[in-house]
Amino acid sequence: MTTDTSPPDAVAGSRFFAALYDPFLWLGERAGMGAHRRELLGQARGRTVEIGSGTGLNVGHYRRDVEDLVLAEPDPAMRGRLQKAVRGGPRGARVIDARAEALPFDDASVDTVVSTLVLCTVDAPDAALREIARVLRPDGQLLFLEHVRSESPTLARWQDRLAGPWQRFAEGCRCNRATLELVTASGFRVDARAAAWPAMPPIVRPLAIGRATLVA
Ligand SMILES: C[S@@+](CC[C@H](N)C(=O)[O-])C[C@H]1O[C@@H](n2cnc3c(N)ncnc32)[C@H](O)[C@@H]1O
């Protein structure tokens, strides 16, 4: 058991965010985001570690036979909800308290890392990506579904303008982060497609969905 040492305001904020998370995403999940998750997570194989699992919206989208699924979530309020969600998930799935920048796994010991809507939020995405590269086996894969900086200069300018308020509203999420470029700069080969997050504000609508593998 871990003790949350965050200031009381931060604890209340993260509880509020965790409580609102699923209702806020509900429509988008039904309008297509759930299908994006399912298609991506169907590619998970072998020992699979999901970072920033949140309330567990991915849990029901894994194949039931996925082997050794570990769901990592550092926020206690999110983790409480995740614990409940995992009861209906693949057999043997377990929840741990870990940040993406410090994963409690040996070097080259994981086949699949999953990140959905997480690399926008971690404070040090380059450190998280180094850690993902460290734990992945040489033939391992990072499966990702992330909202990204828009390729439209007009929308990107709006993402820059609204980045501060959005970050406060969405518990640290950076709506203007060029996540795909960060993944490539961290030594991964990326195979991604563009999509849209339905029923969400335009500043977080552009999605990149795909698979990244280590460059030998
Ligand atoms: C927008 S939510 C995404 C939740 C879930 N992955 C999903 O697809 O719905 C971002 C999650 O990242 C978690 N998070 C924040 N900082 C993190 C870090 N450094 N390492 C891992 N997860 C982190 C948050 O606690 C939160 O649960």
C-alpha cells in the first residue's frame, strides 16, 4: 500500500478528475474511440505493460487470452477505479503503482507496452520513452493511441493558445505536444495513422494511432 503525500488541493483535484473522466469521455468512446482502442489492443502480444491506465477504459478491449497483462497507474484516485475495472478484464491482469519514467521491470523483459492518451500528460515524455525502450525486448512494440499537435497551422495555434487552461482542466495534459515526433526522436521506428477523437473539443481531436518498434 502507498500513502499519497500530495497537498490536499491536489488530492481533491485528482479525485474530481478521476470521477469525471469516464462521463466526459463517454460519448466519444461510443462514437468511435472504443473501436480505435479495440483495434489497437488486439495487437498486444506476450508480456504486456500498459502505462497510465487511468480508470481502465482499455481493459475490456484486450483479447481475453492476452498473457501477463500489467496495468500501471501512479494516481491513487485513478488506480482505485482501475482496480474495479480490472475485475472484468483478462485473467491474471494486475494493477501496479508506477510512473512511466520508472517502470519496475528488467531490461528487455516486455513484449508490448501500451500508451493511450498518456504521453500527452507525463511531465518528461523523453524520459518515459527512454524507459519504454529499456524494458522492451529488441523485437518488442509500443502500441500507442495519442492525441497530438495538429498539422493544421490554425488549429495548432489554438492548441498553443489554450494549452495552459487545458492543462489545468485536464490534470496536466498538453494539448499541443508533438508526441509522434518525440517518439521518433527517442529511437523508435513509427508506423502510425491519423484519426479523429470524436465528440471531443477540437484541440484534442487529432489522434495518432499505431505501433513503434526499436531501431536496431
Ligand atoms: C488522460 S489519462 C489516460 C487514461 C487511459 N490511458 C485512457 O486511455 O483513458 C492520463 C493518465 O496518465 C496518468 N499519468 C500521469 N502522469 C503519468 C506518468 N508520469 N506516468 C504514467 N502515467 C501517468 C494519469 O494519472 C492518468 O491516469
